[in-house]
Amino acid sequence: MLILPKRHLVLENDKKTNPSALNEKAGISPPEIISSAVAKNIQKFRNSQPTSKELIDGILSGNITALSRAITLVESTNPDHLIKANEVINACLSHANKSVRIGITGVPGVGKSTFIEAFGKHLTNLGKKVAVLAVDPSSTISHGSILGDKTRMEELVKDPNAYIRPSASGETLGGVARKTRETISLCEACGFDTIIIETVGVGQSETAVHSMVDFFLLLKIAGAGDELQGIKRGIMEMADAIVINKADGDNIKKAKLAKTEFNRALHLFPAKKSGWIPTTASCSALTKEGISEVWQTIEKFLAQTKENDYFYKKRSEQNEYWMLETINEQLKLNFFNNPEIQKLLDSTKKAVQNGETSPFAAAQLLLKTYFK
Amino acid sequence: MLILPKRHLVLENDKKTNPSALNEKAGISPPEIISSAVAKNIQKFRNSQPTSKELIDGILSGNITALSRAITLVESTNPDHLIKANEVINACLSHANKSVRIGITGVPGVGKSTFIEAFGKHLTNLGKKVAVLAVDPSSTISHGSILGDKTRMEELVKDPNAYIRPSASGETLGGVARKTRETISLCEACGFDTIIIETVGVGQSETAVHSMVDFFLLLKIAGAGDELQGIKRGIMEMADAIVINKADGDNIKKAKLAKTEFNRALHLFPAKKSGWIPTTASCSALTKEGISEVWQTIEKFLAQTKENDYFYKKRSEQNEYWMLETINEQLKLNFFNNPEIQKLLDSTKKAVQNGETSPFAAAQLLLKTYFK
């Protein structure tokens, strides 16, 4: 993100008291110390920076460029951008919320990208508008390990009714997840009625994704026997459906066996609050076998949970959750970015780790510094 | 906790400017508006309120009364008590940490109390000093559902080498857990070398307990087939050992079967960072069969994890975790107890739940109010 140089602002102010003799438009007069190339950049930046209203109008009329720009604001760390982002989101809100939000997880290798490509194409063929987002806290380090390579969804990326956006980056999972959650609202206001949120099935990010979707799908492949291995139990417990991918060719038999095994495992879990009994299925993103059935399952789930009101209750709870999460995240950021705290933190941590001071006394010391 | 009436302090100050003609000791002169009974109570309270040094000396010499008083300070909501508690804990710290901390969980009905009684007696017979604590956030509502009824541990409660303390109460799990974690340090400084922390196996409290113990034991009973049911998968994943209790009489066969089944289930979980392979065992708190084996397992675990340094690394990580948790808890408390926030919170929450405002805009509004 290009940051407006302060010098430029100062020059504008100077002009008010010392009006230039030259008849130039305010804001674009190139001061001597700034090269014309830089000035041109600034000019372009100023001209191209749309107002909140322009963004809102753009999003509501289905303009993808406006959507992308608004998401960039959401992902920015600039406080001004945050204010603008909130304006846009709030204005979009009454137009959002008419979608279904689907979380998809699975360890690397299960074929998430090819599944989402086949599933997404199936949905756009049904006349749906599909947005694919991602929550991947590791993307900060790996520069976008999932969805970074859009070429893995060749078909979908060319589809005018699909919008693919890589994971936001950020220092904390909370931050990344919050940004994705905000992006959902923008996509919905832009007319996307099916939101797919991808995540890697290895850590805490599933819990975050679970708290922003209506339906949670766990993607698996038939393995060599230890079907339950390699994925945290908590993730299986969250799943509304387990889909065994790559059920084609020699794999069909193995996939069938795995399906039975997962089905048995799922029945050992306590009943879900939604009243929904998790299902298992197999499919092939390659042959498209079973893809339409996955969507039928989701439709059944939606009908059932809208009928028993669980769908709406969960969304309302999720909204409250994200408010509290955002507050919590900001409180922590404010605390740990405090210069006084930053000076003390390392040595205090070390003393605590070595057992020289109690964790509680250390916390009180830092809190006292912060609140004074 | 008796609170010193403010009136009393005022009278003391008055005396400085208007010295009484009566030759009475400062601080115990009964003013007319306070009945002599109340004054006596205050006097007793003042006399009996030990200093930090007295508490520290008491704890370090193994005085149970001093220990109990210090724990009461830890559990108090009075900020002055908190300061004093931290003083005491910090002074005790270098004398603590030489214990083993064992978490025990299991759903109601598995016989946690009888198990802890039998297990605790076994340990005191071995010459150990055993402290039994609890983390039960529900105790605020149920007035101490676990460990409230000490008569369920008749033998242990009479044992001079055992100390039993019911769960602290508090509004949040975080608060309850923190208080228990602090209590551990005090018990250790008081000479208790084996700390047992009990919790009910139904919720989030296991994660909190897991983050304060060296060894996590899941207690089960042989059921009617669905052995894995009724307990969250995440809890099984935390367990270093699963012990099937009530393996006596007709139950012995069933317990053996359950043991096999759990053993299979445990092997499906990913390997533990500790390098320890979780074990299963059966025992009877009634016949004492298998109780000594549980302790042998723990000793083996300790030897192995001290050998590979995991024991010390985990404790150091736990210390840091509790520092950060305490900070987080206090930041939230300070925020939600802010009078301005309290005025706004309900209506903001409702607007968010109903989708009238975005969770993020609502959070920003509250944060702006708080930080201004």
C-alpha cells in the first residue's frame, strides 16, 4: 500500500498562506524537491483512491474491482483504512447475509484446490455466484501457501461468477480470521451467494473458520488403514460432513471402506446442537463423480437448520462472538504495542520462564505499568 | 471475607486532630455508633490479619493455617489482597516447583472422589505430602459441586499429610483456573510434593488444567459398549493415561475389554511432544487393586520426561502461558467493568446479534469509547 508522504501534506498547507503565482490545481503542483515521477505517482494514487460511497455503490452493483479494493482496506494496518473499511462494511451489511457460508478443511494432499474447483464450477453452473476465501495464518511466512497459486483453480479463476481471494496475512490467527470474516460480508453484499472458506486442517484455524461458516466440510482421502490419523479429533467433531476425495480408478474401493469407517467414527460423537447428523460421502474432483451430491447434502442441511431456526441462531451467536473476539484482539494489540510494555516484556518473560518470578506477579507488574 | 467498615477508619483519623481524653489504645476504642460486639469483631479481625511475612514464614514451615489464609487472599477480589497474595507467592516461589502436578478428570459417576481418596492414601503411605485442588467453574452456581463435600474423602481429609481445598469460585473459568494455578505454588512451598488437580470432564476446564499439570489422567468406567462416548475427543487427546475405575466384581471383565478398546483408540492419536506413549490401565478404588500401578506409571513418565527435558520445557512454557493468560484476563475485566462500556454493551450486543451493525464496527465503537 502506497503511503502518502507527509512532505506533500505540508506543502499543501504552505500554499494556503503563501499562494503560488502559478495557476496550478491544488494538490498536484510538483514541488521542486519531489521528482516529477514521484509526483505523478502521488497524483495517480490520489485520483484512484475511491471514497467510501464509491466503494459501497461499486460493491452493491457487483463491481469486482470495488470489492477487491474494499478487501484491501480491510486487510490494511492503517487506522484510517480501518475506519473506511468499517463504513463500507456497515453500509453493505443490510445487503449481505443472504448467502450460505461453507468451510472446507483437509490436510495438504487431500486435493482441496481441485475439489473447490470442481465444486465451485458445479455451483456456478447452477447459476450461483461463488466467492472462495482462505484462512491461512501460515501465509505470512510461506507467502500464501493456500490459494496463493490461483493456477490450481484454472477454470474457476476464469469464471465471471467466481471470485477467488488468497488468505489475508497477519501476525496472529485472530487477525487473519477477523479480516476473512469481514471479507465475507463484503462478498455477500457484492452478490456472492455461496462463500467457500478454505483452511488447512492442521491447527487452530479450523475453530476460527468454524465460527464463521454455516456448514463445515472435512475433506479426506482413503488412506492405508489408519483412517482417523493425521487430523485432530476436534476437527472431526466440528464436521457436518466428511467427504472422501479422489474416489476414482483404483481408489474407489478404498474410498468406500474409508466412508464406512468414518461413518462409524462419526456416530461415536455426541449429538450436534443443530440436530443435524453428520454424513459421509465420497467423490472425485477429477471425474466429477459425487460432486453434485455434496451440494445436495448442504441444501438438505440448510433446509433442516432453517426449519429448526438453528441457522439463524448460530449466525446471531457468531456475530456476537466476532464482536468480542475483535475487542479482545484489539485490547491485546494495544497492550503489547505499548512502548513501556515492549521495553519490559522480554526480560519479564525470561524471569517467568526461569521461575524467578511468578507468572501472576509478572502479569501484575506489566498491567500496572500499562494502566498507570 | 470481613470488610473493614470505612467509618472506623474515619474515627481513627479524627482522633489525630482531636485527641481523646480517654487513655485508650488507638484503633480499638469503640465509638458509640458501633456496638461493642461489632467492635470486638473488628478488633479480632485486625489482630488476626497476618502480615505477608507471617504468611510466608508460616507456609515455608509447613503451617496449614497460613497456607489456607494465603489461598483465601489469592481467591479474594480485593485488590489489596491481590498485592499481598503476589508478595507471598513470589517469596514462596524459590521454595516451590519441586512437586509433581497431576490432573485428574472424568465425567460425574466415574468415581473421581473415591479414586483420589485411594490414590492419595497410597501416596501418603509412601511418605508423600498430597494437596488436592479443584477447578470447577460451575461451583459458583452449584456452590461447589466437586470437592465441596469433603466427607466423600473421609480418610484423606483426616490425613495430616494431605490438604484438600475445594475449587475457587469466580465468574470466569479463566479466573477460577488462575486462582488454582497460584494455589499450586503456595501448596508446593508449604511442602506438598504431589499436587492433584481434579476437574469434571465435560468442558473447557480440562484445557486450563492441562496447562498447569505435568501429567494428565483421564478416569473412565467400563460402559455398555460405546466406550468413546460422553467425553470430548480433545480430552482423550490430552490424556497421558486412561484409567478405568470400578474394575471390581462383575466389572472386571468389562473393564478389561474397555482397556483394550481405549488402547486402540489412543494409538490413533498423533504422537505426543513428550515422547510419552499414553497408557491404559484398570483399577478399583474400592479394592485398591491397580492403584499402586497408576503411581508407577506416573513415576515412569516423570523419569522419561525429565530425561528428555520435556518436563522442564513444559513447565517453563506453562509459566509463560499463565503470565499471558493473566494479562488477557485482566485486560478484558478492565474493559468490561468500565462504566461507559457497561452502559453501551447491551444495546450494542443486541444490534450485532440482529445484524443491524457489523461485529467489527460495534467493536470499534466500544474500543473508541474505552480508549478515549
